[in-house]
Amino acid sequence: MEPQRRSDPGFGSGPPKYPGTFLLAFREAAASVNLKICRWLGHSVACVDADGREQTVGLENLYRRARQADRADWPRLVAEFLSSVDTGQYKSVMGSALAEVADRLLPRVGRPFKARGVEVVPFAQPLGESGLAINLVIDFPHSMAFVNADQVEESGRPAEEWVERALDNLRAATPEDCVQVLDEDSGLCVCEAGDSYDSSRALILDTLLPPSPGGFLVAVPHRDLLFVQPVAWKAIPYLHMIKLLADKYHRNAPYSISDGVYWVHEGEWHAFGAVREGDKMVLAPPEQFVRVLESLAPEGEEGEEEEQEPEKG
């Protein structure tokens, strides 16, 4: 079953394919601001500025902006963007106390970083049993910088306080209409504000949606996309849908996170097992999920729905 989707292309537009005119515009713009291109990295470009400082420029959001302008203006638009990216701002901020940048702290959901000979380790707080973690970033107009574990320790305050401050900042920055219903029967929703923090909004479901006694199924295929499905007895036949979407939109996505599905209940994150076997989707939810779902069953229906096979993907 494919959910109904509103008219804008959004998450359904597939992996980006940058036209040659955009790449040529990027080359021209980089040269105009004394930025040397070292190598193309698919969805980003590694560059060196006139002072020998290295930086990586993401292409996806930049191309989204460019598409809204005439192609003749692309070199100027890209040059303005590149001129606004000042690597010096990172050095000055990363040397600051967290209290000085508290109003710019925001959370990020992602896979834990693997420290392989890296001197500076980003702060990470595990998200329950999900295998994911919360990172903290300092937000800039066109980019962001990860908060280091040392910065949190040197602040003299518990990490939980900084995480809560970042969540408060995200709530304040979240548009009221950023969640749209994809399918009325299942309650499946999508959050796609396009500000680089959509996946992070899985952390503030209390702000996005009405309370759900059964919690929520969550999928974060990549940084700019969040699927949410309230857990309810009537939605049992549709529990596979969110996994299908996670698979589809994680594949080849820029800033990818996970093709998994997670159950968020009373603030706790749990991995929600779901795998394809041929043309079927086999679900293996946590035992606690089954108990919670049974508690939501209308009188006289408990056990009857459990024997139904999930619909084919």
C-alpha cells in the first residue's frame, strides 16, 4: 500500500542528480572566491581556501536554492553562498564556552561516530536500545558545527541540561504545520520542513503530534526526513508501511541515517524489527510493544487481530 502524498515533490523526488550547468556554476563561483576544489564527494565538495584551510561544502541544499533561480544567476548565487561560509567562525565558536552559544544549540539524530584515531570526539548520548544517538550542534546560517565531548565536560554542567536546551531551541524553531498526514487509515505522517533538522524532530514528538498511549513508530531515513505513525489497535494492518518508506528513502540519500524502524514509548527508544522475506514484511517488535498493543485492544477483540498477516509490501 502506497500512502497518498501531497503535491510537492519532497521526499519522493529520489536521489539528486546535479546538472552539468550547476557543477560548472560551482566551479566558476569557487574560482571567483579563491576556493580551490580538491575532490568531488558525490553530495559534497572538498575545497581549500586561500589561507590553506580545508572545508567541505554540501551540494544538496545549495542545489535546492539554485533551482529556484534562473540558471544564468547560478554562479552569482553560489559565489554568495561560498563567501558566507567562514571557516574562521567555527574556530572561534569551538573555543567558546557552551553557555555563550546556548541559543544556537540544536540536537541531531544519527549513528554513533566511530573514533578512529580522531583527537576530537563529538558529544553523543545513546537513544535507548535503538543503536542511534543524539549529537549536539552549533547552528550557523548556512552550516553547523558538532559540539565536542570535551566542551560538555568543561562546561561544568550535566550533559542532560545541554540536551534539554537544544530540544527547547528545536521546539521554538519548528513550524506549526511541518507535519502532514500521508494516510488517514494508518495515521502515518511525514515531517519535512527542509531546514536540516527534520530527523531531529523525532526527539520532540510531544510538540508535533497529540499524545499517543501506544507511543509512535518512527523512521529517520536521512537528515531531512521523518516518518511517524501513532501506535493504535486499528493500525495493526498498516504497521509494515513505515518500514517500506524507510527502505525506499534511505537508499542513496544524502546525509542518510537509517533504514530501521523505532518504537518511541514514554520517552524511551526501542528497535522495532522489520525485514523483507520475499514479497512479505515480517515484523518482530519488542515484547513490551506487544503488551502495550494488547492493552489498547477494544473489549472482545484481543487476540483476533494478532493472527492477521501484515499486508504485502
